[in-house]
Amino acid sequence: MAQTVNVNFKLDADVKKSMEQACSDMGLSMSAAFTIFAKKVGRERRIPFEVSADPFYSAENIAELERRVANVKNGTSTLKEHDLIEVQD
């Protein structure tokens, strides 16, 4: 059997709790889940799932949101309530 080593890293407490629950539901420990992940990355030389940025957090969108908030604060824009539009399938 290969020698095992300890790997330490930090996770947000809520992320850890959520992962522990998901692993438990699958009958896995977090250690087993990370081992599966590490083996797959090592074998395939890639992250085994799509990693992408949420466009909501793009620099352009954040700048636009900040501009709109500034306009509301300085009185050049106002907020209005409106009915939601329901999308038909």
C-alpha cells in the first residue's frame, strides 16, 4: 500500500458542513471524497467538472451595479416597483 500523507487546507464552515452531509449521504468520508477527486485529477490532468465564473460577478456588471447605486444615492435615478413578468413554457 502507498504511503499516506496529511494535506491541510481551509474551508468555509458552511461549505464543510454541506460537504460532510453530502458525503455522508453517499456513504463516503470527506477524506475518501477528496481522494477520489485527487486521483481523477491526477489521472485525467484536468478538473473533473466544469469550472466557470458567474457573469453576475464580472467587472463590467459590478461597475454597472455600482453606477446605478450611486445614481440612486445622488438622486439622478429612482427605484420603481413593477410586476414580475411570467415566462411561458
